[in-house]
Amino acid sequence: MTNTPPSPHDQFDNKSQAWSARFSEPVSDLVKRYTASVGFDQRMAQVDIQGSLAHADMLASIGLISAQDLSDIQDGMARILKEIEAGEFVWSLDLEDVHLNIERRLVQLIGDAGKRLHTGRSRNDQVATDIRLWLRAEIDISAGLLQALRRKLAALALQHADTILPGFTHLQVAQPITFGHHLLAYAEMFGRDAERLIDCRKRVNRLPLGAAALAGTSYPIDRERVARTLGFDEVCRNSLDAVSDRDFAIEFCAASALIMMHISRLSEELVLWMSPRVGFIRLADRFCTGSSIMPQKKNPDVPELARGKTGRVNGHLIALLTLMKGQPLAYNKDNQEDKEGLFDAADTIRDTLTIFVDMVEGIEVRADAMRAAALQGYATATDLADYLVKKGVPFRDAHETVALAVRHCETQGCDLADLSLETLQGFHSLIEDDVFQVLTLEGSVAARKHIGGTAPERVRIEAQRILDAA
């Protein structure tokens, strides 16, 4: 008796894997669960459909599928997309991933035309294309959020161009600065972050489709047509690299880690500033929580959690670097592990930036507390040294003179501005009446009006520059 092998159509209808004809026994349930990615890569369904439609359009343009096949594929994909958006699509673990799930449903809906869709491509170049399409959209969202956050910081800086607080080094009072200037430091950081994302996007926006499994395809495909249809700037130039490259994902995670590092630094300051011991700001209640046993508490949970999530994004970067470091060319199953960390990094920066855009706008500034803190710690000592230098005293001598004056103030429990002219002249004979203009907080910050300085007039210029660029 002769055994008749099952047809490919039977295998699809029986929900077998697309490659099962090669094997003599089915994959175990544990291996299915261990190797399947559909639980997390189904979020790429929309871009998978987008890429498949562009591929089908190209196949029709070169005569590999008929116009009727193309029309059927377009109709079938439109229905599948509606099912997914309505939550009616049935995802199967047996079909491993988003790509085979959609393909199987397409074959169910339109028959043989759906089977022809995979001509000239592999899941290797398909998934690489889907990730790039998905990540490109995420980059656009996050880059826009970074610019929105910059604008919120600039607007708050403009309101507080004259508000004085102590600037710190080593968390010790250093020199008086304006709160607006302090906020604009973060605007600069987030500006660089946006630049990095935009630059990363250039390398994301290259089309791998057409590389097939690893060597390209013998079909006369038109990769440039697909690139134009999908909005890619260019095509990947080497098929081996196209299917195995994840540099773009690593680069995005590196940019994300820098974003979260900057968010974490800002979060640390918000937490410190909100402490009753400091009392520089208040955060809106919607960004805080209370205590289950201490009724007086108002905890800055959002900045604290953002500070914690920074480690999570850093971890995704290290995981991706480690994932790729030992892989030979070309595609390997290891690369299935690229998605969850990448997805989470993108989700984390998007959600964090969205919250911070809202939170910064709701910061209530306590200018009196900031000013009172700036009067502690001899913040204008450097101004007194600069004053002496302008009188012709060598800087090192001026530094020594002012250090002696500060030591005297410590013993007397007063500030430099509280000393009489006679006492100040006891430290150096070149000190005159005009010294008291230098020793005021306002005089100190106003003197630093060069590009990059803390002067109120400079803060207004820089804040307006950011707002005008919007």
C-alpha cells in the first residue's frame, strides 16, 4: 500500500507549521510555547500588513502575481486589519508569530492568492522590515514628545527668568543662578536626545525586504519600488546584513537610555526640591500619592518611578548588545529576543515623556524659598573674587582674600553682603562702595549675560529661541 503525502493545503488547514512537511513528528507543546513570539509580536500586525501590501503591489508590477491576486490580497488584508482592530482576530500559538497568523487567515479568506503573497521573501526579511516600520513610527512619536517637553521647560523658564536659586556643585551652594537657567539646562539635554533619535531614524529607515532568507531571491523583484511605497529612504545593500542587522535597535535603545538618564537626573532634582527640607517646588496632586499610615505624606511617585525605570531601559540596551555579540551571519533564532526589550524601551520613554510634558507644566515654584536658600553658603564669594580681579588683583590672590573673608563670616554668622565696607577693606584696600552691587544676588546673575550665562536677559533669549523653533 502506498502512502500519499499530505498536500501543503492540508497542512495549513490543519494548523500545522508552514515548514512541517520536513519533519516526522510535531513540535512539542512546551517547545511551541518556548519558541513562539505571537504573544508579543502581534503588536506589529498593522505594519506587517502594510509591508505585505507593498510587497504584493511589487509582485503584481513585475507580473509574478495577477492583478486579480493583488486585488484579493488587498481585500483580504483590509478585512484582517478590521478583525484585529475589533479584537476579533484569533491568534494561534501553533502559527508561532504575527506573520504566519496573518498569512494563514489570508489564505482562509482568499485561497491560493494568499499563498502567492510570500513569493520572493522570507520571514527573515519580513520581520526585519516590520521592526523597522514599527520603530520608525515610535521614533517619530518620541521625538515629538521630546520637543514638547523642551517647549514646556522653556515656557516655565520664561516665567522664572528672574527667579533666583542657588546653583550647586557637590550639592554644596556654589553660585546664584536663575531657575529659568536651570530649567534650560534640561531643555538642552532633551534637545540632544531628539537629535539622536532623528539621526537614529536615518539608519532605521532602510528597507531589508528583498533580502529573502539571506542570499536575496532569483525573482526579478523591484526593491526600490517597495522602498518608495513604504517611505524608506533607501534599501539595505547586502542581503546577509539586511536580515541579521539589529544595530538600529541597539542604537535606539542607547538613545532611549540617554533619554531616561536625563529624565532620572531631572527626577532626582524634583524629588529633592519637593522635600519639605528644601521646599523649592510643589507638584500637582495628580502626580503624587499618599501614605497608607502617615496622613501628612505627599510622595513624588512619578519622578521616583521614572528614576527607577531608567535601570529597566539600561538593561534592555545591555541585553540587546549581549544578544548580538556572538551571532554568526546571517539570521539566527536568537533574534526573536530582540523584540520584547525594544518594545518595552519604546513604551517606557513614550509614556514617561508624555507624563513629564504634563507634569512640568503643573510645577508650582516657591520663589521665596529658592531665594532664601541662595542667601546661604556665601553664593556671591566668586563675584567678590572677580571684583578684585577687575581691580587688578591676580586671581589666586583674590581667591585667597575672599576665602579669608568667608572664614570671618562663618565665625560671625553672617553673609558677605552683611559686612561693612570698613570690614571688607580690611581684607583688601581696593574694595570700594560699588562692591555691594556685586554682592547682591541680582547683581551676580545679571553680570553673566554672555551666551550660555544665567542672566535673566539671556534666559529670555534662549527660552524664546526654543519656543520660536516649535
